[in-house]
Amino acid sequence: MSGLQPYVLALVSAVTCAALVPFAKRVAEALGAIDHPDARRLNQTPIPRMGGIAIFGSFIVTLALGFIVASKLGMSTAFNPRGSLAFGAGAVAVFLTGVVDDVKGLRPRTKLLCELLAATLVTAIGGCQLQLLSTPWGSVDIGWWTLPLTIAWIVGITNAVNLLDGMDGLASGVVAIALTAIVAAIGINHASSILAIILIGACVGFLVHNSHPATIFMGDSGSLFLGMSLGVLSTYANVKGSTSFVVAIPLLVVGLPLTDILWAMGRRYVKGLVPTSLHSHAAGLARMFVPDKNHIHHRLLAAGLDQRRATYVLYGIQALASLVALYLVVSWSKPAAPEAPLPATAVVQQPRDQKRD
């Protein structure tokens, strides 16, 4: 892709998503997928929560339109059919999981099993695998850990975005920033960039209705889909500089949601923990998946910020982390400066005023 083509994809996706939101609202209301105010939620009025229908729908529509004009967009050769099919299957799996959870509610372990299935499809069949742990000082082949580590990464980011979706416009905005960093890191001609650009447009279009005060939430149907997509695409964040997995870059790209989920899980685990009791450790593991009101955005609200300002602060944190990641992409991918060649023969000049014997 070149020129205005990426922006056309993003624009089509944004307009489609914004146009699909009213339809998503009607579906949510018909199915009773409504977030009513309670002690844990921030909304003061009932709000439908199946905005993921608009996000996922715009992604599919834009991708289909892109393939129709594949010869013009250069998409016909950009995609690996096997990888694309696996990613599509995984995306459908987590989206449908989110839809069921939005309507009926699912147990955390049931959701986790569905996420593991989707991540396994993408890694084992689609070939999205982290084979090297790389730093500027060297690389380590992780061998048979490749598959479980990749699955854990994708599932972790999926849940991180899901937990981040607790404030108007937060999850969609943070994901859009992270995806923008991925596109900048790998370049617009990579297949992953096409997917990322379409998703960026969907997030921006959704923000039209989801910014504070929101009239719709993305729900698990949206957050699980965006989270899995970000988890998969972030593994390619260093393609421009190396085909290996550079640890710091994808970690920074998803810095905010990853920090939030690690903090939440650690906080819940140690709450009331008795180190010498196995039962207490088991209870701590169970608490890790119980929702609470102590996430990063809740802390900012408790500190006195309103929703809009708290969202902007978190946008800024994610943008800063993404800029650091891009700096590392550029600096780590620079070839080492060649050493100046030594002369074939050393030449020593005699002083002009020195006389020969």
C-alpha cells in the first residue's frame, strides 16, 4: 500500500463503525444487554453494552471491500491465506464469546477457555509464534516454550483490554494508540498493518459514540475482539528491525493495559494472603479473576479527576510508552557503523627539513 490508500481504509472503517452503532444499540436493547448503574460501574444511566457488534462488523466489511479491490490496494499478495484464516477463526471465536457474555454472562473460566482456543488457533495453525527472546545484547531461542508463551501473551493482552474497558472511551482510544505505534514500527506494506489500520478506523469511529458521555459501551464482544487482535499484532511490532521478538517493544506498545492487568492480579492475589497456607494461596488465585473498582482509571477518578481528564491522562501514558517503543525500533534496527579500513601499507612521512644521509 502507498499514498492515501491506508487512510482510505481507516476512513471507511471509521464511517462504517459509526454507522453501525445505532444497529448495535437496538440489538443490545432487544437482547437485554444493558449496563445498569451499580456500585462498580461509573455510568449513571442504563447504557447498552454490545458496541462490539459495530467494531467487529466494520472490520469485516472494510476487510471484505479491501479484498474486492485487492489489485489496487496491493492486498492480494500481502496476506498469508493460512494465517489470515486462523486469525479470522480466532477473531470470530472471541467475538462470539463476548456476545454471549454480554447477553447471558459467562463464568471467568469459560471465557478463559474460549480465549485459549482462539489463541491456539492463531498460534498453532496461523503461525503467529514468538520464537526468540531478543534484546540489543543478544537473542535466546525459547524452543518448545514458543507455543505456550505466545498463547499466554495473546490471552494476557486480551484480558488486559477487557479489564481496561471501564471508562468512557478508554479501551478504544488506548487500543487505537497502540495499533498506530505498531503500524509505524512495521511499515504500511506489511499484512499486519492492513489489519491494524482497519482496526484503528473502527476504534475512532466507535469513539464518536463512546467518548464521555458515552451512549454505548463496547462490552466484552468488543473488548475481547480488540484485545486478541492487539495481542496478535503486537508480536509483529519489531518486524521493521528484526524478525525476532524484541521483548521491550511489544511490552511498551501494550504498556498501559498490561500494567493494569498485572497490577490488578497481583493486588487481588496478595489481599488477605497467608503465605504459609495452601488454602489461602488457592483463594488468592481465585480472587485474581474477581472484578473490583481499583484499576488505574478508578484510582485517577478517586484522586479527583473527572472521566474525560482521566482518560486523557491515560491516553498520554500509552502514547509516551508507544513513542519509547518506536524509538527502540529505530535505534535497535540501525546497522552498526562500519569500522574504518586499515591501510594496506603504513606510510610514514619524514619531516621536510630532515636530510638524508
